[in-house]
Amino acid sequence: MAPPDPKEEKKPRRRTKKEKFQSTAESTAPTPGESTSAPRPGIEVASVPSTAEETAPNTSPDDLKKQRALLKKLRAIEELKLRQASGEKLEKTQEQKIEKELEIVQELAKLGFID
């Protein structure tokens, strides 16, 4: 009988992206009672609904898509404001983005997502 061919040996199965993500999520998951995010002292961030289901359940898919895009822009603006408050110098385009915050909030109100 011939020795086994090394190419025929079973290789360990590669983990899928989903499996890799789950293993890292489990290892970094907070314990019950532990806060998921550390509050930043002295800086108050506006409360922005994270999902469309929290705001308006009877809306069209197009409105929900637009709402998600606008909320993403608001989160980016909040992050830029935090960076600016910490003393970081922002680029001109980033400052212009912050200036558009009111327009974004008005658009969300027009769509009926903000009172």
C-alpha cells in the first residue's frame, strides 16, 4: 500500500465571514449590566432614532430609504462636531457639512420623522 498523498489530506474548513464576525462579536460583547458605549463627559449628543421602525411605521420604502440616508448624515455631523469640540481642526468641506445640519433636520421633519 502506498503512503497517503499530502494533497489528499483533509484541510481544515475555512470559516465564513459570518462565522468570523460572530466569534469576534461574542468575544467583545458586553456583560449584562455593562454599558455598550462610554459617555463622553461634557459633550451632549442629540438623540437620533437609529431605525425607521422607531419613528414612523406606516411609511413608503422610498421615504424610509431617504430617512436612513438623512440619519446617516446627522450621525456623521455629530461625529464632526465632537471632533471639532475636542480641538481638532476640520477641513472646509467638513465645516460646510456641519452647516447643513439644519437643512437635514428640516427635511426629516418634512418627511414626518421628527416632530
